[in-house]
Amino acid sequence: MMCPAEPPVRTRARKKPRHAVGPQQSLRVYRQAQSLGPAADLQLGLSLLEGTRKYASHPTHPQATAPMLRIYRPQPTVAFGQRDSRLPGFAAAQRASRDFGFEPVVRRAGGRAAAYTQGSIIVDHIEPDPDPIRESQARFSAFAELYAHALNMAGISARIGPLPHEYCYGEHSVHGFKPDEPDVRVKIIGTAQRQIATGWLFSSSIIVEDGQRIRRVLSETYRAMGLPWDPLTAGAANDVAPAVTVDDVESAILDVYASNWDLAEWVPRPS
């Protein structure tokens, strides 16, 4: 006799070792109310990372950055990598971005061009660390597990690992899939990190909505730069889980973080 299927249970994330994703027991949470603009949003992340220099010597200094999580919804952006900016087709790729309503920026971290809109979430995890390089590779795996778990909690079937010929290739990309259509798989999360002597910034872009719009702009920018890739790897979480919303994913991310850290809402002081 077969037992009836039980309804899915929204579980809390398992406690994960903090040595890779952060040794701290608590995190400030800065939920940025609105985007400052593509370039200014990237610069704020770097400025907060620079604040770990103050924290190392004066933890209570108003410009010191304590362990923190910053979450915001960006304006339409194509974030190019440093290597992209040296390609002959880069200027044409910038023009294509603007033609599709996306502002082109060049990020300090590595990788290739990635795109996101207000239907995405950017999560910056920043921590002071006297030896930020030591766990840099382990951090990619640890954060991929954390965010894949959050996506599954939000009702999105997600796995860790790159898709063949995906845009902005990464060994620890997180992709979503349709269980009943195994050929439908799209990259949902791309990650990058930057370290300075006193800390690290781990940034993740989570694409929840606007998959078609992102496919179009990436198709044109990659074509302009002469970079081969498979456009079918670009998309959004709601391509594989149509009912999911940005709010659902943000809530799941905070739930997973709350299972691993003590969270406290925080707003930066005006500079």
C-alpha cells in the first residue's frame, strides 16, 4: 500500500561550518532600500570592504565595517569583467548594453559579462579577516551550498555546478532546472569575491525574474565581443519555477542566514 505524499516542509538550513563563509557569530544586515545606480552600487561594496581596514584597528569607528550582509535590487546592469574591457569588441558591447536599457560597468573581480535587473538580488557578504586569502577557494563552495539551499527552500530546484558553455563560466555557479524537463536548465547565481589585506567581499547575483530580457542583452554583448556561449544557459529562477518571486527568494536567503548567524538589522550612518 502506498502512503500519500506529504506536503513539502519549509525547513531551516543545517548549521554549516563558519571557517569558510565567515568566522563571526553575528552579522549586521543592511537591506539597501533602493539602488544607487550601477556604478555607485559597485563602489559602495568596495567602500564597505575598505572599511575593514578601520575595523582592524578601531572596531567602533563610524567608518569601520563590521561583519555584514548587504542586500539590494539593482538597476538594469551589464557587469563586465576586466578581461572583457580589453577585447576589441568591448565598445560595441557597451553600446549594445545601452541599446537594451542596461548600464555597462566594469567590476574589479574576474569573470565575464553578467547581467541583472530589478528582478534580481545582489548579496554582498563582507567580513574583516586578517588572512582573507586562506579560505578564498573554500568560500566559493560554502556559499554555493548556502545559496542553493536557499533556492530549494524557496521552491526552486537548484544544483551546484556550471552548465556547458554558460555565460560568465564558474565552477560554483548555481543553476535551476525543471525536474520533469531535464533539458531546461538555466544559470541563476553567479559569484565573485575580492580580498584586501584586512578583509573580503563575497558578492552573489541571484537572477529571479526577467530571464528573456537578460538573454537578449547577453546575446548581443557576447556577440559583439566574439565570445562563444550557449544563450539557453541564461535565464531566471521563474523560468523553472514560475510562481517564485523576488520576495520569496530574499526571504529564503535571510532564513538560511538566520540559521547560521545571529542577524541584526543595520543602516549605515550618513557619510
